[in-house]
Amino acid sequence: MGTFDHQEYERRERMISSIDTRPNDRRPNYEGRIEYVNESSVDALLARLKELKALRESGETRNPI
């Protein structure tokens, strides 16, 4: 495995301690609306939520509503 000395420990500690806060790493703001209809069942609402999450994860930009 090789030697692992104090300098290597400090080097790795510095490496994992630094945080990159460039503007493109910030969380995007999501805009939209969700309509709740009383006749909808819980299963239908959960299915819709899964659909919206899948759209967001795929990066699709069309309006899902």
C-alpha cells in the first residue's frame, strides 16, 4: 500500500475540506404549480408526483401540467 505519513494525511484533509462554491453549482430555482383535486386518490397523487420527479431528473423542460 505504501507509506501514509502525516504530510499525506494533511494533504488529503485539505483536499476534502475545500468547498467549491462557483455560481453554477448552486441549486436551481424551480417554478410551477401543482393542482390538488379532492376526487383524486392517494395512489393517483403519488403516481403524479413520481411522474413530476422523473421529468425533473431527466432534465425535460416542458410544462408537465
